[in-house]
Amino acid sequence: MNNTQKKKIAIIGSGISGISASYFLSSKYEVQLYEKNNYLGGHTRTINISTDNNLPIDTGFIVYNNKNYPDLIKFFDHLHVQTLNSEMSFAVSDIFSNIEYSGKNFKTLFAQYKNIFSFDFIKMIYEIYRFYKLCKKTKLHNIDNNMTITDFLNMHNFSMYFRNLHIYPLISSIWSTNQIDAGNFPFYLFINFFRNHDLFSLKNRPQWKFVKGGSNSYIKKILDHKKFHYTLNSKISKVIRSNNQIKIIENKEERSFDYLVMATHADQVLKILDKPTELEKNILSIFEYTNNKAYLHSDSKMMPKDKKTWSSWNFIKNKKNNHAFTLTYWMNNLQKLKSNSDYFVTINPDKIPKLIHDETSFKHPKFNLLTSKYQKSLKNLQGINNTFFCGAYHGFGFHEDGIQSAAYVANMLEVDIPWKRDKTFYNRLQY
């Protein structure tokens, strides 16, 4: 089939979902990818530090693991993307309460000597063990679909100390959300994610990895294949669907396509889709996002005070009764940076850091009981008016969820992804 015979597909949004969908579908279709930013990749965003030998540092997508990202791993292998082992550790620094600890080892757990004699702190450690044990024993099919994390904690009488200094900060850090929304997280989704990631086990956890040279390396590998066309700084004002045709209106110009793939965040779809169906409006309007400000910087004041507790992920709480989400990634540790300088990525700091190298904003999906319910309905949107949907919001909100949703769309359009899935394939889509 030559290019003149190929049907045309417009794909809007170039995050992992859109760019992998473009790669897959280009084997059978003529693909035009639209991106509103001045770069491809969405959360895949690497910054080169010009004052440090162009040192590449990731600011969005940073790590994945060797167990729970089957399609991403196969995609990287297919593209010959080089990866290296990362180090994953988690610390909590509550400045107001003057409590700091890291889960790396016994010494960092009790980096503050006073905590050895703290009843609340010792009780928290016991509660961590009790919580993980309870969660490991919980059977997925027995979980009430209306149960939140907070409901489960209330049911089993977990202390506020454990909640505010461990489990809420951990959930906030993983899903980039505030502690109130962390408490409203669906318990079923939490159990499913943590169990498959072996996060209830204190030993034998998956090996985490990062892309050598920065995650943008895989974007470059995709583009090297020159499989599809793309437009940056795109300003699509409207998408019209009629008579089995898709019309993209951009800068008052109109282009026609046979199919449409919406690979944007769910909350962006209805803004540009002309005359959405009632089903599209009812389902997509449910999904909400948090806007998170990210700074790449070298200000160590955004880290725990005690350097012994410095970890790859550091949850920072600066105010009493502050439920905000502030997280600092220690990039030297995560990406094994060869530099004499420290580099951090801080999300939503309570004050602007010094020594800033770059700043940006990312949107992350909120997960609650309502979104958990409507995720199951997303498959009902596929194919109506020659329109398909993909995005990380179809799963747990991460890179693997995005690429799996793209593979799902490719399958619906009768395109095989360029690798075979194992029998033990971990399906992360929630439908």
C-alpha cells in the first residue's frame, strides 16, 4: 500500500500516548501528529545544563521499573534505547514537627536520635508493618468499590501520625496530588498498584531504571525513523466530525482526515471537540487534573535538613496542618549524575528556590471514586465518529498506562504493535 492509498489519521497530543500511537499507526496509516508545545514528549522533558557540560536532567518522566512497564520496556528495546539502574528511596521531612526520616536503612530511619525514644514514631513503624500486612492479605474481589484509603485507615484505627507522616505523603508523592486527595484515593486502585509493584514488600522490590542521556533520548529515536509528520506550537481551535470525516481547524486553515486520536489530557478534549456526543461529555467531564509547578534547581534548602536522610524522593512539609503537596527529587541520586553540583527537581515548593535552571508546569490526573467508576466506561467511547482516545488516565496515570492505551487504539485500528506480549503481561488499563 503506497502513501496515496493510506487513510489519514490526526493525532492530537504528543506525550507517551500520542507519540507511541503515532509510531504504531504509521505502519498502516498516514499520520499527522499535533502538539501545542514547542517540543514533543509531554512529560518526557529533558533539560541540558549548559554550565555543566550540557548535563542532561529529566524534569517530568524520570524512572520506570523492570517488572510493571512491559510495553515501555519492549518499546525501548525495539528502539535500542539505553537504560541504567536507578536508586529508589523515600524520605519525609516535616519541618513544623521537626521529624525527618528516610526508609533507606536503620540508620536513616532513626537519623534523628530522639525518635528512638518517641512513642509515636515507634508506633508509626509498627503501623507501617501492620498496614502492609493487612494490604497483602486483602483480596481485590472483596474490596468495596466505594472504599477510599481513608475509609480503610479508619476501619482499622490507624493513627493520624502514621497517616500524616507516612502513607499520605507516599501516595501524594507517587500520584502528584495533595494529602486530602491522597486520602480520597480509591482503595481498590491503590491495592492493585502497590501489589503489582511489590511495594508492600520491604525486600525484593523491582529494579528501577532511567534512560541514559535523559528520557528525551527515546523521543529522538522515534523521530529518527521518520515514520510520521508532526506540527509543533499547534493552535487547533476546533475539531469537526461529520460524514465520516475529521476536520482539523488550525489558524483558520482546514485539513481533513479519516480518523482522529485524542491523546491529550481528558479535560482538554471537550475544549476543542465540536459537538461532542452526550456520552463523551458525560464521561470525559468527570476527569480532573492538578496543575503542578516544577523547578529544576540547585538549592539544597528544598531538601531535608539532615543530609543523612536525603533520598531520591523527598516529601517536604513546611507548615502545620498543611495538606499541600511538595516533593523534591534528588536527581544526582536518581540519574547517577556525574557532576560536582547537586541538582533537584522540586514540585510545588512553598517558596521559590534559588539557583533555578529551569521551570515548567505539569498536569497530573486526579484519581477518586468517581474517576475509578468512569474509567471502566472509557472503552465505550472508542471508534464513535471515527474517534479514538488514549492517555495515561486510562490506567494509573504513568508512562506504561499511556503506551498501553495507545496499543489498545492501534489494535482497534487493526495495527499490531511491533513486539509480542508475554503470557504474564500486566494489563494496567482499567477496563
